[in-house]
Amino acid sequence: MSCLASPKVAFHTLGCKVNYYETEALRGLFRREGFELVDFREKADVYVINTCTVTHLADRKSRQAVRRAKKRNPASIVAVIGCYPQVNPGAPAFLPEADVVAGTSERLMLPALVRRKLEGEDISPQVSPYGQGALFEDLPWVPEQERTRAFLKIQDGCNQFCSFCIVPLARGPLRSLPFEKGTEYLCEIGRSGYREVILTGIHLGLYGVDLDPPSSLASFLADAVKIPGIERIRLSSIEPTDFHDELIGVIKENEKICRHLHIP
């Protein structure tokens, strides 16, 4: 398989809008590295499964997707990434179909890991525990021809540690995309012809509190509405406790911000 000039790669995503954004970014990275993108239902040389672990059902669906990919092409390389291996670092032991394993902070290196595996190298699981100094993993925005709306992840992680929720273990501490970088991506989205953008994150309402100097979602929105070409801005989901006067004021004063708010 190492002699393939343009290996075929297919993606399958489970879980939240953040996962879907990250998969689209990875598609762009793999395309840039010379891979040919194909549908997950087709026979591919590489299958990438971006997993979810928020429930036992999500765990099971993740495992099923891995086995389905390997069954479709037993000679393929199956990469298992995301929340499931991050929370279950022992997953490779009971997922023999997984050839490459990476958590939620190692995705930028995934194309290189897959290339090395295609060349016959054994790849150890790439899953690192999060510390309080964790940085935002800037998976670059890439245009997606099949979509009319652009997604942009501007926040990751959560510090709440609610008793019923595993997300902080899967995603690490709260981290924000730098303000200037977010504006840069929005300008690129506008220039690419997208008229609507959906801002997404794990705890979106607390965007910016970790930046230096601190910022806020309201401040980011106030700048976002000024970007040429973008006519509508949506928030993927936001906690009720994160509604405050500044945010409500920005939404009220700007018709570009859609009045539809999803409560997670």
C-alpha cells in the first residue's frame, strides 16, 4: 500500500457540531497532503472515524463504525480519533481493527501518522492527557463545496465537570481561538462566498475568558457582524447561564445575528 501516490481516504463522524467542523478541517488537511477523498460507503485505502463518547450508545456506534470500515476493506488503514479514545486510552486493546489511534489534541498530526502507517511503520496510540496549560488546537477552516453554510469552531473544552457529563475529560479545559485568528477565518469565509456562518464550541458562551487580555462572545460577535460578505451568524448552542446583558444587547442590535438559540 505504500506505493500509492494518492490513497483514497473516507471519513465518518459521530457526535456534535464541533466534531463535524473538525472532520471538515481534517478533510482539507488530507486533501492538501495528496489524498483522494471518497464517500465512507466506498472502498477506501484509509478510513477515519471521528468518534463520540457522550453516552454508551455513542461508544457502541463508534466501535461499530470502526468494524464496518475494516470489513469493507480488510487491507485498509483505520484511524480512530476523537473523544472515544481520549476517554478510553485502552481502546486499542479491544479494538484490534484500529490501526491508528489519536485523541482530541493530536489531530493536526493525523495525515503524517497515516502516511507512516501506509509505509509500514507501527504507530503507537497518540493520546495525551490534558493539563491546565493545554492550548487551543487550531484546525484551520477550509471551504466545503457541498455546504452553503460555513462552520467555525472558536472554542473547545469545559471547566464545569458536571456530575453527569464526561465532556471535560474528553475535551480538556476551556480554551479559545485567539480573537484575531477568528476574525481572520471569518474574513476568509466571507471572501469564499459563504453568506452564513455558524459559530461552534463545547462551551461557546464562555468564549474568550481564557484569552490574554480576556474577551467575550459578545465582543467577538460585535466584530463578526462587520465582516464583508457575511449576512447571517448563528450560534450552534449556548448554555442559559451564559446569557447576559452584553450578549443580549449585541444580538438585539444586529440583525445579522439569528434570533434562534439552541439550548444544549
